[in-house]
Amino acid sequence: MHRPQPLPRWADPDVPAETLDPQGLSRRGLLRRAGLYGAAFAGAAWTGASALAPAQAEAQAPAEAHLPSGGGDDPHLVYLVGDHHVHSVYSHDAKYTFSQLATAASRYGLDWMVLTEHSNIGHHQAGGAESEHREILRARAENRRMLIFQGLEWYIPGAEHATVFSAPGRHEVDLLTRFEQEYDGKLLGYTAGAPDHPDTARNEAHAVKALQWLDRQRRSGYVDDVLVLANHPLRLGIDSPHELRAWRDAAPGIMIGMEGAPGAQGAAHPGRGAHSIRGEYENAPSVNSFPGYPREAYVTYGGFDWATATVGGLWDAMLAEGKLFSITSNSDVHRVVFDTWRNGDWLPGQNFDNTGRLPDPVDTGEPQPGSDLWPGQFSRTHVGVTRYGYRHVMAGLRAGRVWVDHGHLVDGIDVRVHRPYGTGRGVTLGGRLRIRRGEQVTLTITVTTASRPGGRGEVPGLAHLDVIRGAVRGPATDRDAWHAPDTRVVHTADVSGRRGRYTLRIPLGRVEESCYVRLRGSDGRRNGPGLLGAAVDPHGPVAHEPGDGDPWLDTWCYTNPVFIDVAG
């Protein structure tokens, strides 16, 4: 016997509107306007009768069909808010229980999150994935209005970290355990990445094999779904452009993107440290770093990674190949800035290597070291779905129906690219509009402004939206190229002071060559010429002074691209 998994409060018709906060009311309005309010939205989110495994049967439901993309009518979508990079006491450097994390995530409006514990000797030897799973089942039972995935933070051989996670099901634990044992760079000692190191080629090849192995597990049906996203890619400069391209091309439906903005957004909050940078991007190039990155690549801009924040930079260079590669924004929570909790004391003879778990935290009453903000408190990844459920979130991520924001800058962004006089809703984020050469194309953006006060007690306000357009040139001849010279800001809409819901219609003119468009916006407090010059980006994000990076005073949003494919 099955029963539907409860929807989030804002989406549940049985929850009275008067009990919702302003953001919940705003999101319910978005759901109504999409025509998805009620039973249809919950239709596939089935759960089993077991109180400890409320997600298992949903994982057996049919996957969301790939949404149409081309001539140009994608369906109405609802965006679920999540975080795919969250650490608990099962990571050697974190301190919160699953209960604390789920409570905070719910408080800040998350609909889904992925618990991603670090791979290391203690985690693996103590059976971390299996031990975590028992607690995750309890967390799913206790927080049935939230989708809680189990994942792993993979040490990519010869490179940085990545989130790996699967849909709930019989083999989710075994998948993570086997993957950690056979492919984790830290456990295997496959850490070298310097161009002239004798082990670098082996390590890079092993990372590709790992992704191909995951792809086989999905294709064989061993797991219903699995996804990988690169985390904090430019923090150390060790994810080279050719590695990112190799990962993407090895398993395009598995390795789907990267963090556009890292976690640790509280790292440079005034009073925390004189030399701190948002995201903990406080590093210099090392022997393992890619030598082609400029020194400016090692800090964040408006809290976003250089690869994403640079118009015409690395992310655009990958999009210019005509291949989707998504961005996300997550908390990477380990230790929340200025909180008063610390891990408790070990029992005699215990340590992380023989338990795989840190002691539960205790409240000291005094501020403790930390760089992070709670899941959903500041960094958010919005994923477009037509139904509620684990596999629908994963399908939305794979399709690229993603936009991200900091500080709850906006409640909603709907992006459509279409012919100006065509019928239907057009093609949305991650999709492709196919046209004949010279056809007119219009970009339509519907914004729902913020409704929830941010960390400084004020409701955020979007000041501008930038349209970024780049030409599609096909596969890169130089796999280490990070510059897209034909990408630039082509339009800026001043939206300061606008409240509620509004729509912008921006003509893109006659399109003569294949291209893509993506959006970026901010609160307008901190702007300057972009890293490749004002002609490319007249008012992009700028780096803050060390130790003076209050995240709430410099908030941005970014969308994934929409591709326009020109034929004839």
C-alpha cells in the first residue's frame, strides 16, 4: 500500500494560506500561475508504507519525461529550492547532526538537499555510507516535507571535489560505498595534478573511468539515477579546463555542471578575519594548479567563482561549444559563522578513524570558528520541475532548468526564448530553440521579487538584470582554452524599485548564427567593469577587500543558458 509523500507546506492545498510566511505565499502564487497547484503536482511522489523508508517507492515511479525543446514550447514549471553540498558529523571537519541540518533547511525554505560527507579513511573504514543511511532514513521519516538525498563528496583524482548522489533506492548505499573504494583520489593516493608529474595522466584517466562507471550503473538500472557536480572548481586552481571538458564529455548525463558559487559565504564577514575571502578562496597557485589561470582566478566576485563570474570566461568558453554545463549555488555547510556550537568530547579510545563520525555538538554559549551559512539561509539552487519528487529534481538538474541566487534576492525567475509572434510559452533554461537563419527571436523574463527579509532584516531588491549572449563555435580546438571572445553583456534592464511580479520582453533581433543567452542580476550595491573589460561587461561583480565581505551587502543571481540553434 502506497501513499503520496507530503508536499512542502507552500505547495500543500491542505495547509491554510494564513499559516504561510510571505515567501511561502509568494511561492504558492507561482505554483498556481503554473497551473500545478494541487494533486497534479504531487502525482508521482509516491512513498512506501515503511516509516523508515518514505522515499523508496517513489524511486520506483516512472521518471519525469524529458521535456520538449526545439520548436518551442516547454511546459510551465515550478522551481524547487535546494542545496547539493551539505556536511554533517559524518564528515571529519563538520559538526551538525542531520536533525539540526534538516531543521535549519526547513526554516529557510529548502525543498531538497543532499548530504555529502567527505571521503577519507575514517569514513570508509567505519562504514560511513551505511551508518549515514540509517540516520538518513530517520531524517526522511521525520522531515517528510523535504527531499533528502544521500551523497558523497568525492575527491576527484588529481583534482578538486565533487558531489555524487543518486535517487533513493535499494542500491544507493552500495553505489556510494563501491564508488568511494574504487575511485576516490584521496583514498587511492591519486592526488597529483601537476602538468609534469608522472602520475597526472593516470589520475586524470581514473577520474574519467569513475564517471563512466557511474554512467553504466544508471544505464544498467542498478540505480535509478545518479548525478555529479564539481564543487568549488577554482578554489585551488587544480580543475583545469581540459579536465572539466573531459568529465563533461565522458558522461554528459552524469557530470552535469559545477558550483557557480562556492559555500563558505560567511568567511569574510567583518569581524571574522582580516585576510578572509568569501568562499574561503584564500589560496595561491600551487604546483598542482593549472598554469594558464590568471592570479585573479583564485578569489570570488560577488561571492561567485571566477569561472562563472567572468563574462567571456571559462563557463562561457564551455557553453560556446554548444554543450550544456550547469551552475549551482550551495552552502557547503561545515561550521556556521558566529554560532555557539562545538563538537562534544570523544569517549576514551574513540576517534574519527575508528568511528567515522564526530561527537554530537554541544552549545558553549560562546561564538565558535566558522565560515558558513545554513542550508537555504543564503545560497540557493532552484530547479524547474513539473511534479514533486526525488527523480523529478534530478531530471530538472540534468535538463539544466536551473537558476541560482544569494540572499533570497528574488522569489522567482521564469525565462523563455521564442519567436516574437509564435504561440506557446517558448523554450526555457537548459533548452534549445531551433530556428531558421535570420528569424526574429524574443527573450521574455518574468520576475517575482523577494518577499523574505535577508540577514540584515531588509527585503532584498533586484536592481538590474543583464542579458549575456555568446556565439556557439563548436568543440574547442584547444581543450585548455578558458576565454570566449564572442560573449558579452548585450542588454541591461534597470529594475530597481520594482516590486511584485513583472515581465520584461527583450528583442534579440534577427539571429544569424547559433548562440546562447543567459541572465545575471544583482542588488546593485557593488559593481564595476568585468575582468575582461568594460566593453565585455560594463558593471560586473568585483572582488571585495580581504576581511570586508559582508555577503548580505553584495548579492547576485545567475541563470543557466538557453541555446538558439540556427539551421540553414
